[in-house]
Amino acid sequence: MAFRLTCKEASKLISDGMDRRLSVPERIRLRLHVSICDACTRFTSQVAFLRRALKAFPGRDDPEGR
Amino acid sequence: MRFALLQLRDRSAAEDAVQEALLAAIQGASRFAGQSSERTWLVGILKHKIVDNVRKASREQPIESLEDRGEDLDAFFSDDGHFAEAPQQWANPERSFEEKGFFDALERCLQSLPRNTARAFTMREVMGLETDEICKELRISTSNCWVMLYRARMSLRACLERTWFLAGSGRAG
């Protein structure tokens, strides 16, 4: 990996960051990338949205218990 | 029931899990001190039963020996590592929770994931398990687990964008 991340590398780190603590270099490189990348900025908020949606999911079961 | 079915991908196993959860609920009813709503309490018991069930199933299934490097995920990117299709702006995503059909769309997207990917992802996001617990249950390495969760997020994000946010189904604005 070069110092500058590609979107492919950045999106993996964004996902990993939801499951483990990123290292300091990982966080610095990710922050640099996201600060100049609209696609990865959206990706970040969308995977966070997915987490909220999945949390709300079981409560949405239909009442008749299909 | 829908929740159990999603996780177990097998109607009879899902029905068993729900039944076991209800039995456990009846047996434990005296200990239920009313600190949470009955629904939350039942879903909590159901989660435990599903974890039991997944554990049993993964004991019966052969272990996947191949390392999952997520090669299939290359399709989301161009050769130089850019998004092949950049994520679009989603208008008012939080409002989707109130909209009829959103959770059906989400469920359809979850159903389209590979079985183990969907399992790992719902264990992580619905049940809130840590990745080391998930790896242990599914008997995969930690890095495999992260790749699976990454695949789930990439696929679900793209699927919801295609079938919900840009499809305009039932959405205003």
C-alpha cells in the first residue's frame, strides 16, 4: 500500500473501523483520504446508517408473527 | 419469526428457535421483573436460541478451508482502486425508518447475501456480537470475518441504493 489510500483500501478500513480499533497510522491515512473524497464520505455515513437500520430491524417484525 | 428466519435461512430451524424461545420465556416468566418491554425480552431470548442453533449448525457443517480474500469485491472497484459506481447522496435516510416498505427492501437485500456473510453480518449488527465471538461461532479466522462484514456492507449499501434510495419506491423527495 502506498501512503495515499485508494477508495478500495479506504472503504475496507471504514468497514474494519466498525469492528475493530484502527491503528493510529490507519486512522491518519483514512482521515486524509476521506477529507478529500466525496464517495468515501458518503460511504462512511451510509454504513453507519446500515448499523442503525439493522438495530431497528427486529422490532419491525410484523405483529401476526409470520 | 421473520428475524429468526433471516438468520437461520431454514423455516423449520427458525420455527424451532422461536418455539424454544417461547418455552424458555414461559419457564423464565417468574424471573421477568418488568425491567424491559416484553418484546425486547422475547427478542433477547430468541437471539440466544439462534446463536445456539447457528453453533449447532456450524458443528455439523464442514469447515470452510479456503481463505476468504474477498476477490468478488473487486467488482465494486475499477483497476486503479476507485469506486466503479460512486456512492450517491441518499436523501433523508432516517425518514426511511418511518416509511412502509423500507424494512422489506432491507430484508430482500439481506436475503441476497451469501449465507455465511448474512449470518456474520446479522450476528454483528442485529445481535451486537463482537467479531471474535462471530469467528468462533462460524469457525473462521478474524480477517475472514472482517472481509465478510465488509462484503455485507458493500453489497447492502449498493443494494439499498439501487432498490430503495434511487428507485423512488414509496418515497417522497
